[in-house]
Amino acid sequence: MKVFISWSGERSRRVAELLDTWIQCVIQAVDPWVSSQDIDRGALWFSEISNQLANTTHGIICLTKSNKEKPWILFEAGALAKGLSSSRVFTFLIDLNPEDIKDPLAQFNHTLPTKENLYKLIYSINNSLEEKRLKETILKNVLNTYLPQFDEEFKKF
């Protein structure tokens, strides 16, 4: 399953790239896509991003104080939410609290960079895998292994 990871700005990009690596370690059946890493040099970036948005049902929007109202973030969130009955949009709050988020992004359940919230994010993604999902006991063991690495890297941002 493809997961589009949206970002805008340096800090948001770095967190998006951390999530990309971390999610692949935790759930190998998930294929995260981050524009800073997955667009080939020389490719038309807008076409690549549009293609990914059109063919992705799950996305993580990396939000900071400086990008939470940027047009590009709102565009990508809207494109991901296109068929919300089957799509899932997860907002990842880097230096924000839920009350800092206004509509339209306030409509989504937010993920804070805490153990409890990261577990909920990963459990939601895992459940979307249906027959490819990890058993809960395995997922919990994997999360317990990789969460300290995420925390250590996230603190650098």
C-alpha cells in the first residue's frame, strides 16, 4: 500500500523523510512516497506529485507552525481526501497542538509525536492492509523496537 507523505519547508521535509524510513521499518508492506526522495531528477515534479495523489488513498501531512496554512499543503490534503470513505488523511503535528489547526485540516484526527499517537497512526495504517496486515502482537513488538529510534531522530528537529 502506498502512503503519500506531504511536507512544506525544511523541518517538515526532514520529518517526512524520517517517517518514510521509519514506516518502512515498522510495516514492510507499506510503500511511503516522499517527493524529496522519490522524484527522479529531470522529471516534471508537478506531474509526478499529481500522479501519486491520484493513485494514493492514504497520506500523512507533516504540519508545522510555518506551513499549516500554506496553499500546497492544503492542495495535497484536499487531493488525498478525495474519496474519504476509503481514503485516510493523517495530520502529523510537529510543533503544533490540535487546537492550533483550523479548517479544513481541523477535520482530521491529528497525530502528535508521542508514543501513544504514533502507535495509533501505525495501527490505523496496518489495519488498512487487510490480509497483509501484521498481527497485533508482532506489530507491538516491532513498534517497541523502532519507536526509540524515531524519538531519537525526531528530537534533532
